[in-house]
Amino acid sequence: MSGDQAGKTRGSTHITVQKISYRWTISNFSFCLEGMRDTIFSGTFSSGANDNLKWCLRVHPKGIDKESKDYMSVYLVLLRSPKTPVWAKFQVWTINAAGDKTLGMRSPRVLKFLPGDNWGFKMFMPRDLLLSEAERLLPEDHLTLLCNVNVVQDTYSTSEENSKPAIKVPRCTFTADLGELWETSRFTDCSLLVGGHEFRAHRAILAARSPVFSAMFEHDMKEKPQDPIEIQDMEPQVFKEMMGFIYTGKVPNLHSLAPGVLAAADRYCLERLKAMCEDTLCRDLSVENAAHTLFLADLHRAEQLRMQALDFITVHASEVSETSGWKEMVEAHPHLLAEAFQSLSSAQGPWLEPPLKRLKRS
């Protein structure tokens, strides 16, 4: 028997895919079917606040040509991409009155997108079917579309030698342990007073997480220590949410407190929390709140949110300019109007139809 051993290696190729899901509801859609609007655009969407790949959906209630005049057409548009081309495949469904996906269509293959390109389905659904099945497909006269996009990110190959089975390592409980310290107030060494509520905390943890707290405690060491430390101009529930993030990295109530937490994150230089707030506010962008969101982004130096709000206002310029929030912003913060005009004038592409509509000053 030979003492020689055959060397064995193995390799793998990884193709990473980014998955994006976007749900879009259009109210009073029967008016669009009857000719009120030829083209409707959704807000911009992406996988998150840090993603520079921007998409939107475009709907033609009466089709796009003679062949599709009896159908509703649906298209996916790539608005912006830092790298080109973008390879993606996608699927669009309608959501019925029961909340279930129905009448979907998918792209036949992976498609190549350049900024401004659009792919879709010009015969997505017969208009007669929408009208005859309105109770099921248009509950309360709302059309809801769900679009899932799979974007190819990176491809890389690896090769590795055979190795012995790895030892099972227990999962890390670091954040859970810190969270317990915060919840139980064990071994605390400082007190913070916010809106009449006292919070016990650990100076070392706060200083490690926030340069503002670090500078505050360093100053206290040189001067007469202040205890409790009073925090002005912040709601207790916002402060509690921020402290929970400092200890655990989690913000369970962020959706309802995002504007206040954004201000707190900016104040204490918590960049990740700030980005999480931007993402939440971006996902909640609407015609009614777009102007106020732009104001918040500008006030708290939230650059990613500011760009998202400007993109949204560019796509929905005529509707946003009619809102009370827009008129208030124009009066109190005219420099933001100039930014919006600049964004509108620099945007190019078919999604800005009709071209004659412009932002209004009041």
C-alpha cells in the first residue's frame, strides 16, 4: 500500500444578488383608467439609504401605443447608478383586496440597464379586467403593485484546501450583555436628567460610542463634576431610544420617533444611527411630507436623505408644490427652493413627463 496521499482542493464561484422589494399604491385609480393621467411615476426606491442605485416604476393606464391601448403598461426605470451597466431581473404583481399577490409578470431573462433605461410589460393587464374586477383588484379604488428586483452585484471565485471540521464556537453575546447592563442599571457611574426623567448609565460606554459624550466627560474630569448631567431640548422617549442604540445597536421604535432620533443622532455624532433614521424617513417619503423631510435633512446635515428627498420632489414636482408643507418651506427656507430647482433642471430622462410642469414658489 503506497504512503502517497492525493492532495484535494475545492473551489466555488459566488454571484451576489441584491434583492429589492417595493410596494406602491395609487389611489383613485379608476380616474386614471378613464383618461385623467397618461403616465404615473412612483417615488424613487432602492435597497436602503446607503444604496446609490435608484429605481422607480412607471405606469401607463391606457398603454403606450396602439397595440397596447386596451391594456395597462408597467415599466421599471433605472434613475441613477454609480456603476454601469446594471444587470437585473424583476417581477411585478398586483395586490388584491385580500392582500395577496395576483396577476404577476416577470422579466424573461436578466436585463441590462443603463441610467434612464426602462424595461417592462406593455400589456401588463387588460383595462377591462381591472374595471370588471374592481372590487377585487381595486379595493377602495386603490391599485397596489408589488415589484421585486434582483440586481447582480459581484462575482468572485475562491479556492480552499481540505481542512478538518471546524470547532463550533458559541455565538457572540456582547450586545445582549451590554443591553442587560443598560436595562438593569448595574454598575452605573453617571446620571443623566432628560425632561424630568433620570437615566443611569456608564461613562466609559457612552464615551466610547459618542465623541460628544467623550468630550463632555473629559471636561467634567477637569472641572467640577456635574451629577446629574442635564440634557436640554430632548424628549425622554427619544433619549431612551438613542441610549438603547448606544448599548445594543438596535432601535425598535425608530419608525415612530425618526425625526427626533435623527436630531439626537446628529447632536451626539452617532453616524450609524443617523443613517438608520435617514433610511426610515426615506421609506416614508410622500407628496405631503417631502418638503418637511427635505428641511429635516438640511437642518441635520443628512446628505443621503437630502438627495432622496430632492429626487422625490423632482419626480413629483407638480404635486409637491401644491402642498402646505412646500409653501411653508418656501417662506421659511428659500435656499431649499433653489436646491429643488437645481435638481429639477439637472434631471434628464422620460420620467419627468410632462416637461412643462415646474415647481411653484407658492
